Amino acid sequence: MIAPELLRQARIESVAHSLREDIGDGDITAMLIPAGKSATGRVITREPARLSGKDWVDEVFRQVDPSVELAWRYQDGDDVAADEIIFTMTGPARSLLIAERAALNWLQTLSGVATTCAGFAARVAHTKVRLLDTRKTIPGLRLAQKYAVTCGGCDNHRLGLWDAFLIKENHIAACGSIAGAINEARRIAPARPVEVETESMDELNQALDAGADIIMLDEFSLEDMAEAVRVTAGRARLEASGGINEHTLIPVAETGVDYISIGALTKDLRAIDLSMRLD
């Protein structure tokens, strides 16, 4: 769960950056429009989508011109049909056009993440598995993308390198053993969850004996995943990982693992097709 204040600060900073790169010294084309001219407009989705990014759009218009008024017909997490109006706007015509691209970029990108996640989540709704994102995010947009993941009905893995341990092969080699790495993690930050990546049933048993909270099953076969669920018997949570996609997702979920982590939730996104029209 992303702390609201952390997300708010990231949103303010990232929106400001997006406006700087788009507007630069000023929108010279918007200057063609008389300064006092007002306008109304609407944003439409051209395809079905799971909505995410409302607060980013609000922040764009707030930073460009707080006098612009937005009226939202849908909220984050809602499913929107093709050709529906997502929100309408009223304000100075120049401001609407200056904010247009940055606002749509945020909404189409985050809705793209949420829509992908909703599709994955729907495939495994008949199981108890939770789908997790990864750190494979667009640089600078991690918190925004991870927020969008939750709008799509999936869950967040760790936010970064600071909020949870994920002990991998190289960490184990440097520490000398799985048990050694877990013991050191407990000493450094006793309150942080400890996850260990394993590549065999032998490593799984070592992680169980050492008291790992979560054990990642990296590239396990379906048969070995099912056996891992049986052997673990609730002593730790199990996370399946490694090249899992829409074609392999359901069989993996049906093995009984607790989590499945999928890099494609954030790294392979396709933006939703949106359009803004002034009346």
C-alpha cells in the first residue's frame, strides 16, 4: 500500500516535470486564441478501459490554471465503455489546450496499466491468488504505475529496494547460504518482510527451515509448484515468478500459490486511445 502523502508528493513533482517538458517557454500555438476566450470541452475514450489517473489530470489543470473546472463522470477503478465521455471541462480556452497533452498522457498511460491489470485479474478470479507487479516500471513513474495497478484489481510488490527484503542468488552467494542471508536480514531490519528467491525444491526447504516470510518459486514447473504448496503447508507464502503471461497464468494460479508476480503489468503497457474535443 502506497502512503497517500508519498503518492501525493510524487504526483505533484511528476506532473510538474511533464508540464515543463511539454510547455517549455510557453505554448506559442495557444497564443493564437484570444486571452479572454472561454471554452468547454470533453474527453472521450475510443475503446473500453479501466480508468486510472484522475488525480493526475486534476493536478495538471491545477498547475496550469486553477480556474478550470472539471466534471468527472467516472472515477478511478471504473470500467468505461468505448466512446463514453470521461469528464468535461470549462475554463479559458488557452488553458484547456495548454493542459491537453499532459493530461491525456497521464490518463491514457495509467488507464493502460489498469486495463492490463484488470484483464489479468479477471482470468484468475476463480482462485485465491493475488497478482503482484514488479520493479519493472517506467523510470520516474513507479508510484503512479503502482497506483494504477491497484485500480486494475492487482496488488503491489515492494515499492523499491528499501521497504522489503528480496534475497536473490547473488545475495545468497555473498552471504554464504540462504540461512545466513535471512539471519542477517532479521538483524538489519527485524520488522521488514523477508522474501527469498529459490530455484529448486532443496532451496525451498532451506528457506522454510530458515523462516522466510515469502518464498519465490523462480521458473518452477507446474508440478514443482504444486509440490511446493504441499510441502510448505502454510509455513510461508509462496510467489510464482518467471516469464508468466496470459497464456500460462491460469495453470500457475491453480497450483495454489499465494502470489504471482508479473513484470508485464507495468512494463508492457499499451496506452488507452483518448480524445479531447472542445465544444
